[in-house]
Amino acid sequence: MAKKSRSRERTPSMRQQRQEAERRRGRRRRGMLLGGLVLVLVVGIGLTVRYVQQRNLPIRLQGAVDNHYTLGPPGAAVVVKEFSDYT
Amino acid sequence: MEGALKRFEGKVQFVLYPFVLNSRSEVATEAALCAGEQGRFWDFHRLLFRRQAQWSHIVNPLDRLLEFATDLHLDTAALASCVKSDRMLKLIKADLAYGASLQVQSTPTLFVNNERIIGARPEVELVRVIQQELTRAQRPTP
């Protein structure tokens, strides 16, 4: 017959429980901080992309009026170029 | 857009770049450019937007577009032959490439001189940007 084990399962002391809770809180706080940082990063990238799209492109817009349907006088002070799709 | 243009008649030039996003739009653009061969580009262009619900969901909308051409009293046989020849595709592809070089990714995208405007905007905003550009252009250079 197998000998009955004398070792008893140890229950964590109050101090250990406190430390564990502290660790858990710390992990949660770090997780939230990381999530916040990722969110800020994503929003930042989005805003940067938007800014780059919106910025002026002075040189690359020159020309390219030929062979297109236009309204208004050629050589006007303001030229509006519209890229549109029918659907 | 045309409302804003009317307001600045004689001071602003409007240039249209078809920016085709799908095969239905490609056929419609070809048809509009082919209508242009008969001197009716703008009429056809306006009709395509006005009657968008009648054709834009059809996989091959050419027959429906030819009905529009009939309404405009165009030579439909010539228009159909023009569209089927795909001779306007070169122009369409060139505009797509030009748009891509300007980082156009969605429609409508407007450039008022060099000012980029993405998405449909209220007329009042377009008027404001055009006015701003006109003022800038009229300012004497130092």
C-alpha cells in the first residue's frame, strides 16, 4: 500500500496574495499603456498620410490639360482639375 | 461644381479627368468620350450622373447607355462602334496613370490650382477655395 504523503499543499500567505495582486495590476496598467501608445501611433500615421495627401504638389501638376474636356477660358488664373468616376 | 464655376465665369478653367474605378465606369467613360466625337460630351456626361441609378449597377451597361444616346439624338451606331473599338481606352489609361502620379486614390478628387480637395464638398467650400486662389493670383508678385 502506498504511503500517505505527508506534504500538504501550501496556501499562499496574505503577503504573497498581495504581491500577486500588485503584479496583476501592474500587468494590466502596462497593457493599457501599450494599447494607448498603439492607438496614438495609428492615429498619428493616419493623420500624417492625410497631410501628405493634402499638401500642395506644385511641380507635378504642371501641364496635362491637353486632350481633355474643359469648361471656361484657357489660361485662366485658376484651374480646377477634377478626377471623377461615373459610378 | 458647375454652380461654383458659373459664379466665376471667365476666371476659372475646369478640366475633367475621368478616373475609372471599375469596368462599368470604363464603358460609361468610353461612351462619353465617344459622344464627344459627335460634339455632345458634356450632355452625355451630365446624363450619366443624372441617370446613374439606371445603369451603374448593370454589369455591361452599353445597351442602356445607347438608349441615353438615342435620347440625346446621337448617332447610336457610330457611338456603339466607337465604344467597341476601345480607341478611347488609351486616353482613359493615360488619365489613370496621371491620377496615380498625383496620388489620387478616390473620387472625386479636385485640384484648385495646387490645392487638393478629396471627396464631395459643399459648393460653398469650393467657392471659398476658388476665391482664395483668385485672390492669390491677383496679388502682385514682389
